[in-house]
Amino acid sequence: MLFSFALIILCGLALSAIMQKMKLPSLLGLLLTGIILGPFVLDLLAPELLNISSDLRTISLIIILTRGGLALDFHELKKVGRPAILMSFVPATFEILATIVFAPLLFPISYPEAAIMGTVLAAVSPAIVVPHMLHVMESGYGKDKAVPQLILAGASADDIYVIILFTSFMGMYRRGQFDFGSLINIPISAVMGVLFGVILGLFLVKFFKKFHMRDTIKVLILLSIAFLLVSLEGAMQSILPMSGLLATVSLSAAIKQKYDVLARRLSGKFSKIWVAAEIVLFVLIGAAVDIRYALKEGFAAIALIFIALIFRTVGVFVSLIKSDLNYKERLFCAIAYLPKATVQAAIGSLPLAAGIPAGNTILTVAVLAILITAPLGALGIDLSYKKLLTGAENISSDSAQTLS
């Protein structure tokens, strides 16, 4: 297993560097590393590592969500207003509904399986959106109408919304009760997750203020509690539905609201942890891809991805109706909402691991979505923000003209 980890890290870093030289997202290099080293090409990864890959991906997902909660600023969300709230669920809902309608027409899968596929496909990628929006903000573009802040706020909540639906649909599929009546478990699961998370978050704030310890120890405590919450979800499934992942986000978000200084420090720690977690996550998701199956289903999968993206774009424009953004700024928001990567890598193989018949199809669509939309979104943002958003110098010149 040590040899496998050495290959994952060294080859992953090498291919990531090559992708960056080509002006492409580095995570594509990690995906290709997994595909090449995986059992369907060179078969160089230890079987015991592949056997625990599902647990490693779950740990990576918890790290992502905890980091997202520590950065989730509700004051910023309120400041941006109604469009940010709509952007947090409307585009994803449009994309999920499109997948439910079109996936059974393109693949031999059922509507419940299409719903699970839709939730895997729908999340926007924080790994791409966050650094790009920070760069746009630092460049001074979109500052007058807080466009990057709008996208950041909406994208953070978008991931959480999609993951809640994914866990709910997976639970209903396992129970064999996939009907509209059982959808009542979704709000119950969400409310209980938020309640558990907030209570624990407030307790931890008081605990950390009373007992002084290194931030590294606080990170370990936070991660351990998150692991317990996710484990508790399975234990409570038959008694009271509770989203462990939403509880994890709520826990870290409560710390952010009540102890902002600590949240900023812990967020920096989690950013460092993510450097290693990202390599493991994307390489292992690449290793799970059966390249033969991907080639066989490639055309249908690509068609579905672009259909879903069209519906997502419509959802973005619907969310921005009656906002003060002009057409160019709305178009930029749609482009920024295209890339997929992190969440797809974290949950894309879970249906396959759970024994869902369409699991291989879902995984193939998830990986192809990353390969297509990650560079499309990243390059789209880089090439368009100066043309579609108002820069700081333009704002100054407009103000000068107004004064004259």
C-alpha cells in the first residue's frame, strides 16, 4: 500500500503540473493518474487501498464540507439577497429534473436511478469556483454589484443542497420506498441535521473559549465529531432521519458565526489538509472508472451532460430575474456555474459501491462531467470576466463622467 501511495502522490503531482502548464485545472491530472494507475489500465494500485477507497472519499467529502461551513458567511448571503438564495438551489433543481427526464431516454436506467444520477451531476465545484472568484474579486471586477460574492454564496449552499438530496434519494432507494410521500424525510433530515450541528457548534465555541489548546487539536476534535455525525446518520435511520453531512456543515457554520477569528484560523488548517485529501480523492475516483464502459457509454453521457448544462443555465437566469444585474453579468454567473469536480469525485462512485445497478453509468457520467466541465468552466471564467464584468477602472471613469 505504501508503494501505491507513493505512485498516487508523485504521478498525481507530475500530471497536475503538466495540466497547469497547459492552463487546465490541475485536478484533471489527478483524474488521469487514477485512470492510468487503476485496475482497468496498468493495475498498479494495491487491492487493499481500493477496498477502502469509499471510506477515504467520504473523509474527503467531510473535509470539503467542514471547510465550506467555516467559510459560509450568512451576513454576506443576506447582503447579496434573494438572488443568492435562489442560486443556491434553483439551477441545481433544474439540472436534476432534466436528468430525471432525459437519462432514462439515453440509458437503460429507472427514474429513481436517474434521480440519484441527477444529484451526483448537479453540484457546482467549489475547488474551481472559489479560487477563480477570489481572483476576480482581487482584480476588482464585478465589485460594484458584488457578482463574485453572489456566486460564492450561492455555490457554497448549492453543494449542500445537492448532497442532502443525494443522501435522501440513496436512503429511499435502499429502503425500496422511492415515492413522493417519502420525500417528507428530506426536510426532516435537513432540520434535524441543522439542529444537531448548531447545538454542537455552539457547545464547541464555549468549549474552545474555556479550554485553550492548539488549533491542530481543535481540527482533530472537529473532524472526529464530523465522523461521529456521519456515522450517527446510519444508526438513526430507522428512528429519526438526520443528515450527518448537513450537521457537519451546520456545526462549522455555527463556529463561523459565533467565533469568526477561530473559524478563519481553522479554515486555513483545513485548506492545508485539503492539499493531500484532494490528491487521494481525485486519483481514487479515476481508478474506479472502467475505461471500457466509459468508451461504450461516452456519446450518451456527453449528450446528457450538455442537456443538463443547458437546463442549469436556464436555472441561473431564472434565479437572477428582477436582480440588478445586466445581461452580461448574468451570462458570467451562468459560466461560473458550469464547472463540476469536487462533489462528483466524492459521491460519484457511492451508488456503484452500494450495489445500485446503474452505478457504473452514474460513475461514468460523473467522471466525464468533470473532464468536460472543469476546463470549460475554468477557462470560461478566465476568458470572460474582463469582458462581462465591470472593472474598478470603469467604475471610476463612470463616476468621473457623472460628476462632470
